[in-house]
Amino acid sequence: MHASAVAASGMTSRSSIASGAGGPLRSGSSPASIVRRDERPLSSDTALTQLRLTTRAEHDRMESILRLTEPMPLERYGAILCGLDAFLRAWEPRIQAALPERLQGWFRSRRRGGFTSADVEWLRAVEGIDPVPMAAHLAAKLALGDLAEVLGSLYVIESAAPGGRVIAPHLKRTLGLDQGRGASYFHGFGGETGVMWNNFRVLASLEIGESSRSTVRACNSAKRTFAALIDLFAPLAPATEATAMRQEIPQQIAPALLVAFGDDDPESTRPMPLDDMHVDLEVDDEPVEGDTVLELPLEDLDEGGDDTVRMQL
């Protein structure tokens, strides 16, 4: 593979982000809503937002390596397909095995490795293109220890699928390729692709839920999956960028999530938290009747202290 911000009409307040797994913002139903831990979440898409923002640098790097919307010779396209086929051959069975039984059928129906294998065979048989085999060593070593890590890794492949709607017409226009003729992978499931992407978004949001720990684990897993793909395709990068492609991309997980995640993170890739973990917002005035007020839960306060801080919207 994303932090939220609070702001409204120039009226702000002050909040401190303290260590501990404080729950996400929640909304109430009264005009002056008080956020409580047992109410409906303000947003169910926090995990997906974090995944998108956390992996933005890796996504951009992959685009700069593959350059799928630029003209290319058929041989280069064949090398890309061969790499995708190698990755999916190693990755899909591991994802299938790591998912709980209740999600086995769901994933089985959306596996795309058969498309890449068919495309590679078509290029070899019809166009005489015999790409050099590629080995996805890192894909075989990705940590998939819990559902959050599996969904984070899945996000990388699932989020790329809608891009086929742009890439497939380009391949047809420039290389004469189509569904069943060397471009089945990018056609994917056709008109169902958008529905399937939305289905994954809902599933990931529900399964990862409101847990900061699970969100961070999903983000780290997505970054490792992108790193495996970047390593696999680095030989296809322009010569001037090849060295940069192999350099490690720094972690950019939201500081608030890192604080909530706690100090017992076993991940060696976890970034160091910022030294100053509070946010200062200018106080313009006190809340008046009709304003919406959020109550943010905090942890690790002194004995007897209030465990919330009120913030005006």
C-alpha cells in the first residue's frame, strides 16, 4: 500500500496525542455530539486511507519502473508479464493458505495468476516472444502471519486492478493486444473489476476494523509487498534510476497510529516515532450552543485525571 485531521470554520482547539491505543473518532447524533467509544465510527475507511497514503511512494516508484502507459516493444512487455507471472505463482498460493477458511472461496474466485500464465504462453506461441524467466524470491518470504498482514499484501495487487481500464486500451492501440491475445491480465474480470475492488475495500475495512495495531501491520505488509515487486522489476528500470530503485523507501506511517501501536512492535521495519507527539491548534473561541464537540479518548494520564479531551468542530 493515512491520517485524519480535524478542522472546521476557523474554530479549533488543542489536543494531545498520548501513548496507548485510544479509539478512533466517533460521531454522535445530538447537535453537540460527544464522541464515545461505544458509538458508530466516524469513518470505516481509515485502514484503506492509511494504506493508500503509506504506500504512495512505492506506488509511484512501481509506475516509474514499469511505465505501462508509455510505448514499449513487445519484448519489454513480455518481460513485465513474465515478472508478474512469477510473482503471482509464488504469492497467490501463500495468500490462499494464510486466509481463514471463511475467506478461501472469496479469494479463489479473484485469483489472477491464470491470466498472466495464459498471456505469457500466447506471446510465446503466437508472437515468438520467449521472455527470460524471472524469480520472485522475496514474494516467497513475505510475512503473512495474521489477517491484517494478508490484507495489507492483498491491497497491493487489488488496488492495481482498476488501472487495467487505462492500460488495456493502450496495449491494444500500441501493440495490438487484447483479451485472450496477450493482455488478459490487464483486462482482468472486465466489467466486474470495479465491483470487485469495492468489495475488497469493504472487506478490508471490516476485517482490519478500528485497531491501530492491525492498521499498522497491514501498512507494513503492503510496503514489504511493494518492496518485493520493486526488487523483482528493478532490472527493467531506466539505467539512470536503477540504483535509486533498490534504495529503501522510508516508512511514512501516520505518527498517531505509531503512538497508538505501542512500544512492543516486533516489526523491524517500524519507523521511529517523532519526538514531539502533540498537535497544537490555535484556540479562537470557546464552543457555543449548536457547535459540534468531539471528545477524544486519551491514555496514560495521571491518576484521577480525565480520560478525554473535548475538541470543537
